[in-house]
Amino acid sequence: HRKLIERDPNQIPLTARRATPNREFIASKDTWFRPVQFANAPDGNLYILDMYREVIEHPASLPPVLKKHLDLTSGRDRGRLYRIVHEKGPDRQRKPEMQKMPGDATTVELVAMLAHSNGWHRTTAARLLYERNDQSAVAELKRLCGSTQVSEGEILALYLLSHFDELDSRIHWNSFLEDAYTREHAVRLAARQLARPEARGDLGYRLNFLASDPDLRVRYQVAFALGESTDSGRFDALATIIRRDADKPYLCAAVLSSVARGSTWLLRELIADADFRRSAPGREFLIELARQIGARGDSAELASVARDLTKLQQADKSAKEGEAPVKSRTANQASARQEPRPPDDLAAELLVAAVRGAGSKQQQVREQFAAATGGATNKVLDALVEQSLETAAADSAKPAARVAAIAALPLGEFAAAEPVLTELLAPRHPQNVQLAALAAFGQFGNADVAPSILAAWPGMSPTLRARAAELLMSRTASAMAMLDAVEQGAVAPRDLDPATIQRLKTHADAAIRERAATLLDVAAPKRTEVVQAHADVLQFTGNADHGREVFRKNCAICHRKDGHGAEVGADLATVVTRTPEQLLISILDPNREVDPKYLQYTILTVDGLAKSGMIAAETAASVTLKREENVTETIPRADIDQLQSTGMTLMPEGFEKAIDKQSLADLIAYLRNDDKQ
């Protein structure tokens, strides 16, 4: 289908919407029609390559029972090309401008083609200029910049000048004065140049002026580029951007990425701005900035933050004491006040954020704060932990308040929190409270949490057991403790779901993999044998209604169908056309044919934690993993010690142990049913 890409001036992400809802861009009644490629062409029209084969699937993905009836080479002597011409436009194939093709053009002519009305000519000319690497193009490219009305042509010229290392500050400054689209790309190129000390010049100084650019995407790129600048005004520019755009998550992330040096200056500047810290977006940004500082754990930065928070606390206290008592105020007067009143504990909130940001090193960061403040921060945190212990244990408190209190317990000592957290794993407590207690156990760094969790194992629900197993597997010592419990009979192998067993077998630690194979893989049948043993399922009459229940109970944590479930695994929209044999293989032997984007990876952090999941996103600074139920976790690259593929999908083997054959037939019937229910 065809989608239109739209740019919202108030949003960073682009939006794609179908140009023709409920209708494909191209379709055919010919069952051999196999459109495998589209191409923009020199004549301005769209060409389609039709492979035209009877069978398009790879032989490895087809069941043997089907392959013996098919000619897999049928159509290898065929193929078609289609040319699509816009119904409202002329056929431009023989226009005079087509007489000179880029491959026959001189360097001067190629530069001129960058301003061509046809995108194919522009991009092809740019490619050839890159390939020829002819320095004589530089003068022509500089003349083109600022003289063409085609923004795309000027942008290509800027990138080519960057390639030739001929982007000087004059050209950059002129491009900063062009339209917003050109400015956006010019700033992106400025970031590349600023990364090279010998090429910076006064570019960083000029870039500061764009912090007040009216276009959101330009400011977005400026925020990233300032991270490479060494100009003394860069932090003022970042402060200008965040004061304006603190309510925009993408801008916040861009600013945070550029303050690896200077975080404490920015924090001091912004907490001194009463209007900013009183606003909800401003406070959220300050909390995230404090968390980032705590995550780095730099002693000089922590000492600076401690001093600033002490001053903030004193200023808020003085302001509160100086307020005149208000006897009465009308409802209209109260509603007329726009900005929320600053919280009395903002300094404490930022302190907590910084300590929590340290993750498993919370105690070390807490000690550094205490050393910098003469123990004053310990008093704040101790009071918070003491109050949180009371709230977490209070059955009368609302579950949301208890969950928030539990999250604060890792700020204290494990010995004080352990009895409360262990008791909160009991079945009588709400599930969100139990899950919060498990999450808190995981925040206690190197504490020995396995005995407490395994003691509560018999009373855990399946959901709680899955989370507990995930927590235990994150550390080598606790994963070994879980296998000890299996060996001793305290945890039965049948209590471990297939996903947990698969993760143990593919754990980052070799000793755990070997032991899991010994304890949990006793006479495990080969997948081909399992598929053959369930071949009779294909003769069953499937009940799609019951199959829907089977799907929502067993598959919805990773797959979505008919509005239910999480979109983690493969899209099920196309499985309605697959044969029952193909679906049977996919369910029982999920690793026979794996799309690389659904492979499961294991990350071992520098702290010794093991994380697993599909790679959902990668940036220069982090890797984001996605697991069941659409749970995501972003790990900074600086924290990654090892990253390796397991060669397997998230979908575990052994599904046949969870359902009987009739349920399997019902599930297949439901997956092939395209009725929306």
C-alpha cells in the first residue's frame, strides 16, 4: 500500500497515513504476480519489478508434504516490468530534459542537475559526484548554495561540500538563513564539523543563535549539535531550548544527550529559574537531569549538586516562611493562577532522583552525597525511607501509594527493607504491590535477594513467578540459587514456563547454560520429532472461538490479533493465508526459520547483570531491548560489557506442553480466521 509522509510543525516524529484507505496501491488477480521492487525512474514515473513466480517462499519454509507437490522453479524464465504514470500528469519519458543523462554529464553539468525537478536526477547526480570525487566540483557547489530555489538541491550541495571538507563558516552561516528544511540539515552537518577540533572555527558561536529558531526541528538538531560544541555560550543555548521546549520529550532527550559535560551548570541554572522549576514539564526535566548525573556517579558533580540542592532547600524554606497567611480566596481567583505552586520537597525529590539514577550503585552515591553535605542528605533520605516503610506495610493505604513507597525503599539499607518486601510477596497483597516489591528487590545491587524470593515462590501466581524468574536470572549468583532450588526440589521444573527455561539455556554465563541443560533438558525431543508427533492435529476440526481463548491466554503477551495482545513478535495479519501445516511448524518449531529482527539477544552489563530481549532500537548511546508484554528497557552502551545473539526467537520451544492437541487445532483455526471479533 501507499502512504503519505506528513510533517507536523509541533511534533518531531513524522506521520505516515494511507493515501487510499482500505485499498492497496497495486493488486492483481493473477496468483503468480510477485511485485518485489519499486523504483523511481529518470522519466519521473514509477517502475515495478514483477518476479512472476508460482512459488515465492523459500524452500526451507515449506513443509515437506507441500514441497513434493510443487515445482519450485516454475516461472524462472519469466518476469515483468510495469511503468506507472500519474493520471493527471503527462508522460515525460521523451521530454528534452531526458536527452542528457547523469552518466553522460560533465562535473559542471552534474552540479547543475542537483537542482533538477526530478528526484531521480538529483540523487543520481549526487551519487556520481561522490563517486568521481572530482575536486573541481567544489567551486560549482559553492555557487549553487544560496542560488537555487530547490531546497533539496542546496541540501545535497551542502552534504557534498562536507564530503570534500570544504564547508566553511560563511557557507554554513548563509545556510542558517535559508528555509527551515535547509537549516535543519545545515545544523546536522555543523554537528559533524564541530566533532573535529581542527574544523570548528567560530561555528559553535554561530550555532548558539539558532537556539531560538522558530522551527521545532531546527531547534531539535541544534540541541544535538551543541553537544559537540566547545563554545562558552553552548550551555546558555541549551538552557534557552529547554525553557521553551521542556514539554516536548524529543527535545528533552536531545538536550540531555548534549550535557555529558556541564550537567551541573545546567541544573544550577534551571533550578534558579523559579518559573521553570514550578512548571510540571520543568520539574520532570530537572528530575531526569538529576537522575543522569547520579547515573554517572562523578564525585565532583555529585558534590556540586549537593551544594545546589542545599541552597534550593534553604531558598524554598525562606520563601515559605516569608509568605503572608492567606485568609480567603475566591474560586475564580484560585483558578486564575496558572502555574502550580512549587513543591516544598523539590530538593529532596531531585536528591532521590540522583540516588536512584545510580542503579545498583545507589549506596555509593548516597555516601558521596553525605560526605559532601556533612551527612545532611542522609537525614533526608532516612526520613523518606522510614516513612516509606510504614506506608508500604500499611494494608489500609491505597495500592498506588504503597507502590510509590516501595519504590523508595532501595534508598535505604537492605536489612531494613528485606522483611517488609518479603512479606509483601504474600498472596494476600494486590498484584501491583507484589510486583513493586519484586522490582525493589532488584534495585538492591549485590544484596543476596534470592533466599527471600525463593521462599515466597510456592505462593506466587504465574505472572509473579515469571517476573521473579526474570529478576533471579539477571544475576549469576541468583540464577545459580534458582537452579539450586530446582535441584533440591524446592522449585519444580514444571513451575518454570518455557520462556524462562529457554533463557536459562541461553544465559550469558556458560556455567548456568550447562547446568540448566542438565536439570531442565532431560531427554528433550527434537523439534522435528515434535512436529511429526503432532501431525494428526491437522486432521482435527478446529474451533476458532475456543482458539481465541487459547491465543489470549498463551500468545497475547507477544502477539496481537483482533485488538488484543502486545505487538512484540511477528505481525499476524498475514498468517490467515498460511496453510495449517505451516502454522503447525511455526508454533512447535519457532526457530526453524527466524526473521533476524525477531532474534533474542543477551546483554551482560559491566555490573554483571544479564538482560535479554529483542533489539527494538539502537542509537549511538544506547540499545533498547523489548520483551514479552511490550516491556522495554534501554541500556546505555557505556554499561554494556557483552552483546550477543542467542540465535533464537522470544517464542519459546515446548509450547506443546502448555496445551493439548485439540487446543492446538483450535488455535490454528483462530489464526487462519480473518473475522474481526
